[in-house]
Amino acid sequence: MEIADRRTPAPNLAGLAEYARNLTADTPRAALGLAGPPGAGKSTLARALVERIGEGAAYLPLDGFHLSNAQLERLGLTARKGSEPSFDVWGYVDLLRRVLDEPGRDIYVPDYDRTLDEPVAARHVVPPAARLIVTEGNYLACDLPGWRDAYVLIEECWYVEAPGDVRQVRLVERQLAGGRDEAQARDWVATNDDPNGELVEKSRDRCRRILSIIGMDMFNSQQ
């Protein structure tokens, strides 16, 4: 399902990439935001769009702004890692603003390493050739302090969703891959990922379009 919008392209990667590229038509650099609940496929779509567009696009994931485990422990948020207050939203806003305001130099972007279970610096780079910045994260469309500041910097925000049962399978598998056993994985999803998703769902109507990547061949250059 998509929000009524005459400019909405056909729901395939080629159409989405072409539309996204055109967001830079009247500006030296623009940001496309992908919001949505955990496990919906935001990072998969973001990487696919960047790959499809090529050197004219770059990736800026919100996950690089996870607070470190040490800071989560200090704040009493260890059991709520991935929740809205467990991110450095102001650091994210500052980097997003810098990326948009300084198109003439390489700008390095952090990411999250699931093996280390920690954020890592400078995994990605935004080069001067990149006119479209594809940024993704659960809370980009949330009407909350800090996230509002990010939202106004984003040219358009899209909401990526998936059926609840599909997301549950993905999220449990993610926790199993991170070292939790089956019971621990399901408990984490129920007590952390699910409440996070409920918060994110409230931002759905603030997004320009709503889409799913299920059935989309994300990395087929012929699509």
C-alpha cells in the first residue's frame, strides 16, 4: 500500500531509485530517509538504492549512533538497547547537517558492528560525488525531541514495513546470530523490539510513502 501521491513510482527498485535520484534535482545534495519498525528491511533497501544509483549516492545509517555498551550501562539502558533513548540523536543530527552543508569533502560515517555489539567509527564515507544521502533508522519520522530536527533535514521520508510474522522471524534470527538462545531471543524481541516497533508505528503518517521490499529483487541491476 502506498500513500496517495501522483509522483509515486512503480514499486520496484528501478523506479524507487530513479525517483530518489530526482530528489537532488534542485539542490546540490539531498537526504532520503527510510523509517520503520525493527526488522522491516530498511537497511536492505537503503543499501540496494545506493548500489543501484552508484557513485551519486551514499549511505548514512542511524545504527552508527547507538550508544556504546558502557554508556548504556551508565544510563540503565542495557536491556533497552535499540530503544529511542539509546541513540545519540543529537550526534546524528549534527552529522546529517554537516553532510548536507559540506558537499565538497569526504565525510566519514559510523556504523554498528553486530559481531562486536558496538558502534564503530568511519565505516562509511560520503564522497563529494554523492548527491543523494540515503539514511535509515527506526525513529527518523518520530515527532520527538531530536528526531524532529533530523526530520526537517530530510527531503523525503519513506516508511518501510513488513507483516508482523515476517518481522518476528527476522528479529529472532538476528538475536540468535548475536549469541542468544531461543528463549532469550524471543524474550528480547517481546520486551524490546516489539515496544520499539509500536512507538515507530505512530510515525507512519508522517512519511511520504509506505512500501514493502517483500518480493522485490533488491540487487538485480536489470530490474
